Amino acid sequence: MKKRNWLLPTCAVFLLGACSDETASEPEDTAQEQSAQTDDVEEDVASEQSASDQEEQAEIEEQEVAEEQGVEEDSEQAAEPRYRINPQNSQVEPIGDANEQAVLITIDDAPDTYSLEMAETLKELDVPAIFFVNGHFLDTEEEQQTLSEIHDMGFAIGNHTNTHVNLKQSTESVQQDEIVSLNERVEAIIGEAPKFFRAPFGVNTEFSKALAEEQGMVRMNWTYGYDFMEGYMEPEALTEIMINAPELNSGGNLLMHDREWTNEALPQIIEGLRDKGYEFVDPDEIEGI
């Protein structure tokens, strides 16, 4: 009897200890399960956030692409030609609803002494123009820098031959060199070849016409100009004739040169033309460039 009574308490203690161990281990297992569940939820949230971020980034990129395409489309629309040069008389003719009462400003023999100052004047007055370049005015680094500055101001650059020769008195090989070598030289300086061609003295040949077209240039002479004529080599007389010339009409292609008196007269010439209601043709809007 005594022996049996001793065994019962011992068994009870053993059983209680076992139960106690199992009870103690349950919270640890539950905590691990809860931690695993929390990790899964956090991973799901992070995954959803990452997907959302990617979608948002994709939308931003699509919007940027759309905006860039819109800018390109606007640029293409802005580049639509609004004028053309009549090859017979060099008059500027409107296309569609372009303003008829407009004239084109051109400066020959650039960039000699006054071209940069003339470009600055035109820029200040918000007047576009073409500067026709001679190769013999590009011999120095300073002259080349002047051409770059004129181009950087937004002015169109034209080819006026390398040495200002009379093309009708030149062989085809000389004409080829006079035109093509200058195109290559100008492109090396400003990053693009001239878009327009004007022969010295207004004298073309069938060969020079075909070559200018082959080189992708719009050919033109002018409708009137006076600053190289006796009696107009001073600012007052030149201003008077340029704004009151009998040849002045809609579509005028106005010839001026890099000359001291032309440089001085230029602001008054522009003001006088504006007072008469003329606008100024943007060379970038001329057909064929």
C-alpha cells in the first residue's frame, strides 16, 4: 500500500511536467506562424507597390513620348512651306493663306566686316534673313566664328560661291569647285550645308542651276537692290530708295550687302518697310529647303 501511494504522486508530477512543456511550446509555434503570415503579407504589399510603381513609371514614360511626338508634329507643321521662289524673276510667292504683303531680306558677301552687326540688328528687330556667304571671307578663325554666331542667332545661310567668280566665264570644273567646296566648308563650320544659292552678279549657267538643285539648294537672284550702285553708297540715300523703290511690291526679294553704309541704314530700312505694312518672309518657310 505504501509503495503504491508513492508511485501515484510521482506519475502525477511527471504528467504535469509534460503538459507544462507542451503548453509552453505552443506560444512559440504560434508566434512563428504569425511572423510567417506577416512576412507573406508584407511581401504581397511590397509586390503590389512595386507593380504600382512600375505602372506609374510606364505611364510617365508614355506621356513623355507622347509629348515629344507632339513637339515633333508641331515642328513638322511649323516647317510647312508658306512661300516659294519664282525661278524666273526670284520673286517670293505666297502659298495658301500666307501673307502676300511680305518681303525677303538677303545680305550678300557675308561674313565680311559688318555681317555680325547686321545680324544683331535684324535679331533685335525680329527680322529673319538669309546671309549669302563667300568662301574668301572664311579664311580666319575669327571669320569662321562670325559665321557660327550668325547661324546660331537663327539666320539662314546661303552659298555665294567660294571666290565670287563669274560662273559664265568659268569652266564646269571651276563652277563645281566654287559651289561644292563652299558647301562642304560651311557645313564643317556650322554643322549644315547652305540651303540657298545665289550666283555672283546674278549670273547662272545651266550647269550651276543643275548643280544647285543637286546640292539641295533653292536658287535665287533678287528683285531689287541699290547699295552697290553709285549714288546710293551712303545711309540716307540708300534708306530712301530701299523703302520707296519702284520695284518694291509684295514678294520683293531685297538685295543688300555687307557694307558700312548698308549697316548704318539697315534699322531705318526695316522700320520704313514695316511702316508700309510689309512683313518679312522666314527663309525656313520657303519651299524646297
